[in-house]
Amino acid sequence: MALRKVLLEGDSSLRKKSREVTDFDQRTQELIDDMFDTMRAEDGIGLAAPQVGVLKRIFVMDAVEDNEATAFINPVLLDEKGEQTGAEGCLSLPGLYGIVSRPEEIRVRAQDITGKEFERTYSGLEARCVCHEIDHLYGILYRDRATGGLHKLDAEEDEDGSREDSGKKEPAAKRVDANA
Ligand code: NI
């Protein structure tokens, strides 16, 4: 197990476009293994290679619903349906969240570590995560898509700025399902 350093917003690598992967080799496998380890150590549900400073079209997503943890190499969005609006966070922007609209359902094609193509359909949180990670591969951060700017996770205020009632609502941190 090897953990990699997650780059934070402000690092220029996060704003660069990642390159297509052509080598399906041991080095790529090690990168993917490290990305899974790093994602889990950081308590994220997804992580894209540029977040660890590698400008390759790779992201990983943990098992968040019924689907198994998966690595996506050279992912492409094939289709999207509907819309969901909700809180989103990013390991490269710790302590923050924002409200982002994403498709409710997506279909993605990618390659596995052997180079074999596969297609999957995801909805809800997983669809949100896939879109967030593919954005990373184009140098896009969710800040660019957030409506009303970003908010601090520890702020005990509602979105309209009013204070919460005593413990009736979940803390803001609980509202962010997609740290990715
Ligand atoms: Ni992210």
C-alpha cells in the first residue's frame, strides 16, 4: 500500500487536461492501487489521477451502492439523463462543499487494466461521482459548476444564512455524500 499526496486547489496540475492512457502495464496497475488506497485513506468515494499529480485519463470510484469498486481508464460519457441537484465536495478542496447540478443517470464507457472496454450505467450519487471525476480529467473543478459559490463544511448555518435549531438537523458535513 502506498499513499500519494492529494494536490490541493491552486496546484496547476489540477487545471490541466489529462492524456489518454496507452500503456496497460504494471506501472498503471500500481498507480490505480495507490489511488484506491489514497481515496480510502482520505475518506473519498472517488479520485482522479490528476489529483495525485498524474495527468492520465484514469479515475477510481469506491463501492458506494450496489456496484463494486472500479477503476476507469480512458473514460467517456456516452449518455446522460435527467438532473439531480445536491451537495458535492472534493478531496482537492478540503472543508468545502457546493451545490452542483448533475445528470441523474449516466452511461460511461472505459477500459480496464487489461485494456478491455466495458460500459456501465450509474444513477444518483455514483452518476454524480463519475461526472465529477471526468471533469477532473479536463481540468475542471466543481467550483466551476457550483451554484452560489462554495461553503465551509463546519459552518453551522443553513444555506439562507440562518442558524440551525439545536441539533435537529444534521451537521453540514453529513450533507456532502460525494467527496471525490
Ligand atoms: Ni474532486
